Amino acid sequence: MAQPLTLKQAVDSIMEQAREKGWGLKPADVNVGEKIALAHSELSEALEAYRKGVMGGKDGFGEELADVLVRVLHLCGIYGVDIEKELATKMERNKSRDWRSADRLHREFKG
């Protein structure tokens, strides 16, 4: 079984795989809109797996979520985003965020 990775280690590993497989290593190598669309497609596949009750294994919910992370972390590597720093900053910001408006919008959307 593979050892757990930090986000930085995952980015480095994904960029090595990108080098080997020709996925692109710098902004000029990729179409960012296409890369985001591919991440979205992985989220859709995760939803389908969840709806079918397939939580683990090949094409399961967990694997599809991992695919989302691979797509996102590949973009982080290409664009030099320090995702560990960005995530920590966002989580800290969320501590003081007023979630009542977001909850209200969610309830209105649900009908």
C-alpha cells in the first residue's frame, strides 16, 4: 500500500508523472480551462459512484475524489501554487466567515 503524502509531496509526484506522461509542466503546455473541466468531470464521476453506492475500489467514490486532487494538484504544480499555504490560509479565513448567508442560500436553492 502506498504511503500517505503531504500535499507538497503529492504535487512533486504528480509533476514527475506529468513529465513522464506528457501532461504539461508549464502554463504554455496546457489549456487551463480544459484542465479545470477535466477536474469537474472527475467530480461528476465521484457523484455517479456515490449514487451507485460504489465507495471504494476502481472507479469508486474515493478513487474519483483522488482523481480530482490529481487534476487540481497538477494545476498547482504548473502554476506554482503553494496549495498547503493556500489551504491553511483559507481554513483560517473560514473560521471567521459568516456562514449564515451561505446556509440561507442553500436552503433557498433546495426549495
